[in-house]
Amino acid sequence: MGKYFGTDGFRGEANEGLTAEHAYRIGRFLGWYYGEKRRAAGSSEKARVVIGKDTRRSSYMFEYSLVGGLVASGADAYITHVTTTPSVAYIARVDEFDCGIMITASHNPYYDNGIKLINSHGEKMDEETIAQVEAFLDGSEDVPYAHRDEIGCTVDYVAGRNRYIGYLISLGVYSFRGKKVALDCANGAAWTTARAVFDALGARTMVINAEPNGLNINENAGSTHIEGLRKFVVDNGCDVGFAYDGDADRCLAVDEKGEVITGDHILYIYGKYMKERGKLLENTVVTTVMSNFGLYKAFDELGIGYAKTKVGDKYVYEYMTEHGCRLGGESSGHIIFTKYASTGDGILTSLKLMEVLCAKEKPMSQLSEGFRLYPQVLKNVRVRDKAAVRADEGVKAAISRIESTLGDTGRILVRESGTEPVIRVMVESMDDAQCGRCVDEVIEAIKKGGYAVE
């Protein structure tokens, strides 16, 4: 990860960690950079960049700043207005843009925002290009301004968003007629797209948290606050409910009984469905190390292989493309179907779950039978030196003892936070009390070594 850009873009509180000046300079650099690439390839056409945003009040400020920088450097900026991250990825790829930009802080509160860079293949931008963007942000030198007819223009491109909606509708294998479906749009980007897709496929669609005001995105709503959807589904007799986050690149579900269907449940349900039909290429589902131990036990029972990557859908996607896998994701609800998309897509995920629901003609609650979430205890320890903790012999001995105790009935995971001076200690087993004891044993070893910050 770089100085500004992490695994999910440049994030920060609006006009504190991330400012309008940052956005303008990012636009200035990208407009010049892709213009130079076109000229080097012998093209006289201007660079083309597509931009989307979520519903945060500050998203407009960053949109205008990015546009100002892009057109000043000679690129044409195509504006899709409020839309989802996966829609920008889709448009960038299908309509052959030089790159895409999504303005969002995903599931964060409204006062945060972020800038995600997407390449022409609809994938997260490569590290080499991001490093050049960061160098420009920190540098004193500027890139040349465009002049006269070389100055770029702004194009209203809501047609691109509508094409994405049409694409999602085209993926509907079954009619949803007779199904009552609840959608929680988190007062975010799904507000403009999700209902249109489900209505077109015949569902009786009921929507909550679809009245954004710039300040209420993710506020007691969406995939990170799913309690409201659970109650709504039960109270209204819905067959299923789907909750998205602010930019709709993740999805969690609620069954007809109000029970949460996590990302791990989704991987189990759709992985099983793919295997039954002979569609699970490489017989492998790609997860991160944070997936629940119960998922792996359930996959073992089904004879499904699995891979574990570092936390982050970026790493899941990299593994999938390198090894030819079709299904992967995170327990948080970032699910990737590489046959249909180059990024996690919450609305697509809900459509694929609906496909299984219709094909099996069973309640959602029955589709996850065979998968049991293991109890989990996760505690964070603030430390002075993360690397020193991981190298400490006393800590390593405690971890080894717990691994021996758990055997094949559970697991321990000790990892460094990528953004904070924190060590995360997680234990999963069939017994809640055992989880707590094991976590506390490792934390005590960290404290004994003198690393913990009280």
C-alpha cells in the first residue's frame, strides 16, 4: 500500500485527510497521463475517463474537482452521476475508457470519502500507476495545461449507468414473479439501480433506506447495520432481503426467518450450486483468511477445495484471475463472480442468490443447511511494534499451544492491522468459552512481552 492509496482507494475525512485539491491534482495527472499514452500509441483522440459517485454530500465537490483537473489536462470526463462502484467498473471495460474513477468511502460514515481508481479492464488500478499518481501528489512539478481545442469537455453519461442496469437484468435466469423481496439500499448508490433491476425481473420489491440526503449514507442502514432489514423482512413476510453498502460492491442477505446470510453463507450456497452443475472451475472457492472455520469444514464435506488470501477483495480477485477460479469473496459480502464482473458487485450477488432460490424452489433458510458458523472471538490489542510482537518467542509459543489444543476443531489467526498499530487475535472453535480463553492467552503473552499499549 502507498502513502495515500490503500487496498480500496484513497480514503479520508472530506477536506481533512482527503481534500478537493487532492482530487483536482489526481484529475490533472490522470488526464495528462492517459493523453500521453494515447499520443505514444499514435492516436490523436483525447483520453476518456468515466466518473461515478455515491450519495455523500462531499461527493459532488470531489466530482467537480476531478473533472476540473481532467479537462484542464486535455481529457474528456464522462459523468454517470450517482451510481455503484461495479457499474463504473463495467462501463470502463465495456465502453473502452482509459480508466474509471469512483468517488466513495464504501461503508464508512457520510463525512468520510474516497477516490477509487479503476483501469480500462474494470479492475483496480495497478500499483505502478498508483505510485505515479502519489508521486505527483507529493511533487512540486506540474503537468502541462491543455490549450484551445485541446481542452477536454464534460459529457453527461447516464446512458452508461442505464446500460449497466440492462446488463444486470439480462443476467436474470428466472422470473422473480411471486417472490417478495426487500432491498436495503443504505441511502447509497444502490438507490439508483437495485429496485429497477428487481422490478424488471418481476419481483414484488419493497425498498428501505432509499432516501439519501447527503448525510445519511450507511446511517443505521445497509450491510453494516442489518438489524432493520431483519425486522422488515419478518414483519412484511418477505421471502428474502438484501442489504448493500454505500457503493453497493457488497451484499449481505436475510432469510425469511430474519436470520443473516453472511458472505461466507453466500460462498457456500453458490459454491454448492456451481459444483452440482459442474460449473465450479478448478473445484475451488477463493476466500480470505477471515472466512469462518465452519465454511471450510462445510466445503470439506462437499468435496470443494478452497484457497485463502490476505484480507481484501483485491487479493481475492488477483488469485481468481491467476488460477482461473470463478467464485470468491469475503465474509463481509464482497463476492466476485469472474464470469460476469471484474469486482465485487452487491446487486449481482443478490441476483445470483435469487437464481439459487428459484432453481431449488426452497426457502432461503434451507439453502444454507450443512453450513454452521463456528463461534468466534476477535480482540484487538494496541501495540508499540507489530513486527516485534509477531517475532516474540513467548507469543509464538502461546499460538503454538493453542493450535495444538484446537487441532482440527478450530483455528487461531493472529495478524497485523494494515492501517493501525494493532494486532488482531481471532479464535474460532465449537465452544464460545474456549474461544475466549485462547484469545486471552495470546493477549496475555503480548502484554507479558511489554508490547501492549494500555
